[in-house]
Amino acid sequence: MSNVECADMNLVSRLTTAVRRKGCLQVLAEAPQYIQDRYEEFQNRWYSERAHKSNLQFDLRYGVETSLVVPVENLDVFCKEHVSRYQPINEKLFHQSFARLQIDHSQYAFIDYGSGKGKALILASMFPFRKIIGIEFSSALCSICEHNLGVLCSRKQQRERFEVICADARDYVLPAEPMVLFFYNPFRDVLMEAVILDITDSLRANPRPAWIVYCVPVHAHYLERSGCFDRVDSTKQFSLYKAKRQDCNG
């Protein structure tokens, strides 16, 4: 029996059971939502498979390892309840979000919060940023990132542009220069709130040009209510923010 035939039989079985339990009218009423849910599941599965293939191709192209996902429980950090799993940023999403960033890159430092194995740092190196900095709490991920950057720089990049800092994001002191801050959903709500507070305090103490590129912006409300940033652009997958002028007070 083929997979398609098995799927058809399973569908018929589920439908029969639902009709017996709920009745025909209720099943018909729920049908549109059921179809929508199954379609979204298919879309998500298709997107994940396509993204994984793209990530593997990226690794092969640059001779690095960034594609393997690391669950939270496998991270060597003590605050697992505040962080998200390691998952590489999709190359297409990164470039889509940065296409909206209208700056002179050579005047800015790029800083990736939760830099993991360094894929965003590698992608950022395709732009002429003055510095490229990764902040990562996991020492194991930092080691992989350092190795990846070593492979990359042995080919064509200048290692001096990169800095990988193994530290709690709350302890990192931002440089006193124009900066692009990158987030790929690295933290859960408590830690994200603390990091945004540190950023706004830094900008109030030393006003300077700053942008935030936030991919998968599940905690964007902390930025929205900070009083320090204007949302310049947004899609379902990312939001782009620019620091307000002067003292971040509007």
C-alpha cells in the first residue's frame, strides 16, 4: 500500500470518527478551520525543509558548520529558561531584512545578540561594516563560531573585523559608536526586556545612530514601549527599528 493510500485511509477514519462523535453539521461547520490549520501545517513543514536545505548548502559553500540545530536542553548555559534554542538564520531572511537598512555600513559596527555558530556574522561580513561582533553565552557555540570564522578568514575575510564575546548579554557594554544590533529571536521575554533596557540606557547616556534588525520579533513590544526607537519597517518575519534622535525621549 502506498503512502498516499495510507493517508487517504487515515483521513477517512478520522472523518468517520468525527462524524460519529460530533454529528455531520458540526463537522461541516468546523471544516474550513480544519482545512486552514492543515494548510498552515503543510506550509510550515515545507518552509522548514526548504530552509534546512538552504542552510546545508550555505555550510558546503563556505566550509563551515552552522546548520545543525541545538535544543535549549543541550546548551551549556545555566539560564536555560531565558534563552531560545540555537537555530541558524535563513540566508534569504537575513538579506530581506538588511535590504531595508539604508545606511553607510562602513560607519557602523554590527552586533549580533545570541550569535551562536556565527552564521549572521558571516552574512554580515558581506557588507563593509567597521566591526562585526557576536555576543554568545554558550562557550560551546562560541568555540564553533571561532572555528567557522577561522575557516572563513583563511579564505577571503580579514579576521580583525570579527570579535566573538562569550558572555551574558546583560553584561555586555555597547561600543560608543554607530551600530546595527541584530536579533534572531535569541531570548525569551525576561532576558529580552533586560537587554532592551540596557540598550536604551546606553543610547540615553551617549546618543548615537543605532538600528535594530529583529527577525522573528516575538518580543517586539519591549522595543515599542521603550520610547527609544521608531519602527521603520516590518513584515511577519522581521521588524526594523531606528533610534530616535537626541536622548531617546521622543
